[in-house]
Amino acid sequence: MTTTKNPRSAGFDPGRRAFLKAAGLTMGAGAAVVSAGRIPGPLSAADAHAAAASGPFESHYSVCDMCFNRCGLIARVKNGRVVKLDPNPHFTKSRGMLCARGQAGIAQLYDPDRLKHPLLRQGARGEGKWKRISWTEAMDILVERLGEIGEKYTRCGMLFSVGADMQSQFVHRFAEAYGSFNITSHESLCLISLNRAYLDTFGEVPFADVLNSRYVIMAGANRFEALVTPDSMDMVEAMASGAKLVVLDPRYTKTAAMAHEWWPIRPGTDMAFMLAMCHVIINERLYDDAWVAEKTFGLDELREHVRDCTPQWAAAETGIPGPDIARIARELAAAAPASLIYPGRRTSDYENSTQIRRSTAIVNALLANWDRPGGLLAARQVGLKGVPIHAPWYDDNPDDRVDAHMAPLMFEEEGSFVHTRDAVIAGEPYPVKGWFVFKTNPMQTAPDRARTMKMIEAMEFMAVADIQMSDTAWMADLVLPMPSYLERKDPCQALQGSSACACVVQRDPVVPAMYESRPIFEVMKELAGRMDLGEYFDFTIEEYRAKQLADLPGAAEVLERDGVYYNPSKVYGIYDNIGYRTRSGKIELMNQRYPQAGLDPLPVYTPPASPPQGTFRMVVGRNALVTQGSTTNNALLHELMPSNSLWMHPDAAARLGLSDGMEVRVKSAVGEGTLALKVTEAIREDTVYTDTGFGSISKGLSNVYGNGLAIAAVLESRVDAVTGNAAMHETFVTVTKAGGVS
């Protein structure tokens, strides 16, 4: 545990502060105060500041866990209680800031809804009848059931699913030692089609250097609400320095509101826009001839491929005027190489998402922006070592994952949750009858909740380890209470942050773990020991960290001193003297590997289906207050965002006889639900939208149980054809007045 003095935040321009406040970003000034005699709740800002200023406190470095960004923070502790969270000014990835979700980490720690003890289901699944048991009993059950399933169905009869957590690697490690190939991560519901597209174009997944860019196009990305550090803050700085931002989005998001141009593009037509950009840049020879000739492969084939993809053609598809598409292409090229199409994270969109993202990668390649200031950056070496496992071999195991070959270029280490779910329900190619879930909630985040429940019904045993009684935990047989990130000792983790940093972070407990919560490392270590797999967990967290830092002398001391370690490394020109990790050794405009997998080597545009009469395409997204289903029950964030609502254009609402604030029923082919209507011109007439994480079925989540619509209940099970990434934007819904005939 590191104790620091009270570092002062770096200077901050008042004009920029106002801009960020309008954009939904906050400084480290909010707080929740803990009194000794009760479970603390949110207090007013005035009371919080007064309490934080009254008397001495200890300060401890940590790393936020309220989303995937891992922003550095300092926890202020009085009398053994956390009273305030501040940003760590040493941590350049988050630019000295902590957002609303980060501030609310204190409410997660002291949430009265937290899981407190191991629980064993007593009634039917989902009935909510639980028996409190001891950890000894819980571990006995895990050992017995995993042993039975491995014996009866082979070790691959057990499925492991993990979320984005610094201890998730230990669940992966146990699964490998236990012998199961079947591990899925949250990534197949999020960003693997993006990763696939850029990996197959550039040979690796890039980071956007928006801070130094002069022209940025964001297609679907919403960086001033769906915060990514440092990109969200760096975009503000870039715009203040004269950079232009163009947003393509069917919604008028806060990012669109801040942009120089917003175009409400027809959903599913991004590729048409990108191919038209290629047409203009190539035919008007707006690219760097020498750079493209030296660095890329397939220009002639791309030129022929986009011959007919004119701005006029794209206008008919996208709804964006042809002259504007041509103008934007020329402006983008004129700013190159300090210009970019922002890669984004919202890639769980359509059945052709990988090819859509390939088209954005190809435009970036034509801008000659790879590995150059203001463009796309390669990952830098941080120097953190892995701790490999040489897993045992089990002769009776099947040959492959249960979802193998269901998507031609699926990432084996991530899998496809949707394809895995289908295989479990079908019992083919072999039965999977056990499920261990850590820190992820597919009942809220995966499409078609009814189908996820059907998958659960096929399981003979299901265990969930989490900090709260999520909807997924609500359906489990055994529930294990996890500590919050402020109560845990975690391994080191390498982080990349565009041009801001390449760094290492770690966590130590800020306060002792509450209730009977136990970190997943300890659970996996004991489970391995009791199942004769102890040799694969023959270390402590401290010893594990030492192995990770073996090639970074002095890093441990710097982590103690500053809460973050930087390994200075080259930012630009990393690829000056090396080849690309592609078949051609160049940036592949035309992918040479794809035909062997039955895929088009260049992105081929297919017009998206139009919503049938009386229906709307539902789109999903993020805002600055909630992270999918993991933070909506948080008391502080719930106060700011008590429920979700359905966005609908006024003309569409008028046709249906609906009005603002009315309770409406949303129905798709797979499910339905009700919520309040938000009539707004900030969305296309053919599109509706709502936020994720509401409409919970778990009575253990007092703020969101039955509150609003769970989009998981209405989204259909569609996948990206290349990777198996869930395709979240392929669902059409009807909207009617609640209580009426739907």
C-alpha cells in the first residue's frame, strides 16, 4: 500500500474546463463521504468538500475499474474509510482527470446492494431463493461440480466467461490448467471486428493520435460521451488548436454537437461513404504517391474496385450530399498525414462489420498516416513480461473449441459468445454443461436475452463471481462475492494511450476487503490446489508481479512512488526499418489471406435492409454516466441517470400518435419491454435508440430492477460474418403506446 503526500493537480485552462464540462467530462472534484456508523451513500457536493477538508487523511494510489480505461487515481482515506477519489496527476493517459464514473467508484465500494457472502440457489433458476453458505462449502461445491463435469463431458464441457478485469487472466490460466478450450470474453460483444479489420490491413491494431491530428472523421464513435482516455480529452485539445471534427452518426450525440459538421448517415452505409472517399482520393491523386507505392499493397486493384463508387452513388446510399462527400475527402487528404478516420470501439454493429472497418482502415492507409504524427500509431513496447503456463494435455478432450469454424477469422482467445451460445443450446459438436462467469454480465450485454436464458437452462451447473447480483448472477446456482478494485491486490498491467503514454500500472488494497468478499486470484489458486493443479498457481501476487517486472529494473519502486511506470519508447517511426505483419509485408489495401477463407479481399458494399413499414432500426451506444450494465445500479450515477428512455424523431412519433414522456412498448422478433419515450430531433426518423444496462431482472439491483428497457431483451442474435462479433444494429422494432395492442 502506497502512502503519498497530497499532490496538486496540474494547471488547467478555464476555457477548456468549460468546454469539457459541456462535453460531459469532469475533473476530480466530486466526492462521496463515509460516516463510521452506516453504509455510506452520496452526499451533496458542499458536504463532501467540507468533510474532505476537515482533518488529515491518508492518500493511496490505485487504478479505476469503473470502465476499461484504467485511469490512475488517488484514494483519500480517513479512519479506514475512503472519503474521496482524485485523479493521479502522474497518469498521463487520463490527462489528470477522473470522470463521473470514476468518481462513483466510492459508491461501488459502499453499495448496500453488494454481494456479501457466498450464496447457493435453493429454488428454481431466477426465482431468487438463496442460502448463505461459507466459503468452505462454496469451494467444496466448485471442486465437486467441476470434477463431475470434467469426468462426464470432458474438460471442454466447462465454459469460462470473463470480463475486462486485471485479474481475468487468472480465470484464463485456471481454464487452461483445468483443460477447457472454451473461454469467451466480453470482446466478442464489443470490438473484435475492429481488431480483425485493422490487424488484417496494418498487421496490428492502432491507436489514434487525435491530439496531433488536423482533421478527424468519427463514424459512429462518440468520444465526448463514451469516454476513452486520452482520446476524449485530446480531441478537445486538438479542436482548440484548429483541428476539424466531422461526425457521421444517426444520432445527434454530444460529440456531434461539438463537431464542425454532423451528418445523420443512414445506418449501415458507412462503407459506401468510405469507398467514395477512396474514389475521390485515388482518382484525383490526392495521396502521397511515393509513400503509398512503398508501403501499401493492392492500389491498382483498389482503384478498379472503387471506379464506380462515386460521391453521387454514395449520396443515394448514405443520405449525405455527393458534393459534401467529395469536399470532405479533399479536406481530409489535404490535412494528411495528420488526419484520420477514427477507428472507434463501437464495432458490434452489422453482419459485415469487419468489412466496414476494413474500408475505414483503407482510407487511413491512403492518407499515409500510419506511424506518423496526427495519424494512426503502432503499439509501443512497455516491457512487461508474461507469465506463461504450460498446460497439461487431456487425451479425451475434443479437438477444438465448441464454436470453432463458425466464423472464418474468429479470434480463438476471445471466441464468439453468440456462436458459443448456439452450440451450447444445440449440444453440438459436443455438450457443454458447466459455466463459470467472472465480472461479466451477458444477460445484459448479449443480444437476445431469452436465448441466453435458454443456454443457461441447458447447463447442469453455473457459478458467477461478481461484486453485485447481476442479471447473470441471478440465474446462477452458486454466487461468489468479489471485492471492489479498491480492496484488491492486482497484478501489473500494461496500458497504451496513443501519444500520451505506454505504461505499467498495478493495484494494492486501499482499504481491507469488506464482508466475505474474496479476490478471484485466491479462488482460482485454492481451486487449482484442491484439483491437483496447484503447480500452475505456485506463486503469490507479489511473486507474479516480480516475474512481470523482471525486465524493468526499478519499475517496482517507481510504481510505489508515482502509481504508474513509464518505459520511454519511440512514438513515431516504429515501422521505419521493419516490415508489416501481413502476408505481403506491407499495408494490405487488398488482403491476400481473405480469398482462402472465402472472403472478399476488398470490402464489397451491400445496401442495408430498410426498416419494414411501421418499424425502426434500433441502435445502441454509450454515454458518460454508465458503463453498460455494470454501473447503472450505482447510487451516485443512478441519481444522475435514473432510467433509460427511447429516442424517437418527432415526425415518427406524430405518425404513431405518441408524445414525449409517454410510456411505450418496444417489440422485436425476440422480445419486448416498456420505457418512457423521448421525442427529439437528435435522431433520424427511421431509427430509435436507448441506453444499455436497465430493465434488470435481478431483485438484487434495487435501482434498476424492472426499471426501463433491457436492450438485451429486444436485440436479435446476429453476428459479423467474419469474426462472430455480435451485430447489435441489425434489429427492427415496433413502438406502440404501452397497454395498447402491439
